[in-house]
Amino acid sequence: MKIEELQAIANNIRKDIVEMVYLAESGHPGGSLSCTDILVALYHEKMNLNLDENGQRIDKFILSKGHAAPAYYAVLASKGYIPHEDLKGFRKIDSYLEGHPSNKINGVDVSSGSLGQGLSIANGMALAKKLDNKEGYVYCILGDGEIEEGQIWEACMTANKYKLNNLIAFLDYNGLQIDGNIKDVKSVDNLKEKFESFGFYVQEIDGHDFNEIINAIDKAKLSTKPNMIIAKTIKGKGVSYMENVAAWHGKAPNEDEYNIAIKELSK
């Protein structure tokens, strides 16, 4: 698929995200908008979505930062896993599209959102593939605030111990979390060196550049180590008043703000 096509899909996903959170009057737009391009590259370009002989999808995906569910649901809808019209029910009491992903939703491999746990689950899936001699990769998206959780680093040690080179993790590194700047809450500086010291093959990329995302995945598939792709992103990407503003981590736009966002994303 051409880069321009991926960009158009991502732009429509961002419109869906804003609309979902607006209609629900709650949700997490900032971190959903920041990881959109990674999700689009995975689902529309790089992941093997075919089924194996047991009816299981060959490549697996875990959204460890489960509060970014609006981006996940919108991408799943773009691939036909769920009806696009159902996105309007996001977070409504009678909807199956809850605030965090649930594996009762078609296309969702893992219920997630308890921060710090997704990489451990991804390890288990990747190890199972190796033990069963099965093809495919396990992809996981982490939040940068999330890696303040100690379980993440325990999972890194496990991934290294079992040489899980079929694990490809992305860090959505937008620099902000609900309480403000990552560096002010609990510094996670020198991330490349940190992950390398835990035995990972680490790449640093622009998380909004499709060429860089795709090339990083291709390189990861050649690695003999577990993979961490540190993707520098912008919280609230695509909506001017949300970009790089921590307050938009978990806040819904009002009507005027919604209209401005849709107008900007429609240019």
C-alpha cells in the first residue's frame, strides 16, 4: 500500500477517535491519536492477519496501553472486524465497546488496560509460538508512562532469557502521561541504553513516519533478540489544541472543540 493511502486511513481513524470520545463524553484522545500511525502500519501493511490451521490469526497483537482503545477499535473497524457504525456506541452502557479492550470483541486477542501487564502477556504468546514451532510475530504497544511499572522490566528480562525474537514491541513515546511530563513524574531517560542493557534490539524512529515504522518492523524481523521500537510521537497528534498537552490524556472535547478537530482533520 502506498504511503499516501496509509496516511489517508490514519486521518480517518483520527476522525473516528475524536468522534468516539466526543459522543461518549469520556475517553482518552491524546494517547489514542499518538499511536494511530503505528496501528495503521501494523494492521494495514505489516501484520499477517490470515488464520492458521487451528483458526487462529498468525500474528498476535496486544494493546498494553489499553486506554488507547478508541484507536484500536477504529483500526479494527477499518479492517472489518467490527461494524464501523458500532464505534458510535463507545463507552455507552449498552455497547460492547468498553473503555478498555476486551477479548470478547472480534479481533481483540487480549483484554488489556491494567498498565504494565501487556508485555508479560506478549512474552507468553511469543514463547508459546516457539514451543509449538508456529510462525508469526507477537506485537505489543506500550505507553511511556506505563514503563514506570516494574513489571515491564521483569518482562524484559524474561523476553531476553527466552530469546523471544518473535516479539516486536513498540513504545509510544509521546513524553506525557495523565499527571504531566514523564520526566517530572518518573524519569525514563536513556531508554535506548536501558532496553539494550536488558538484551533487546532497539530502534528509535519517528512514530508518525510510515516509512520509518515499516522499515523498523522489517529490521526487527531479522533480529536474533527481542525487539523494542522506540517511536517518538506527539500526544494528540493531528488536533492542534490537543498536541503536546497533558490535559488531553483523558478528556472529551466539547461541541466547539469537536468541530474544530474535525475541521482540522478534514483539510
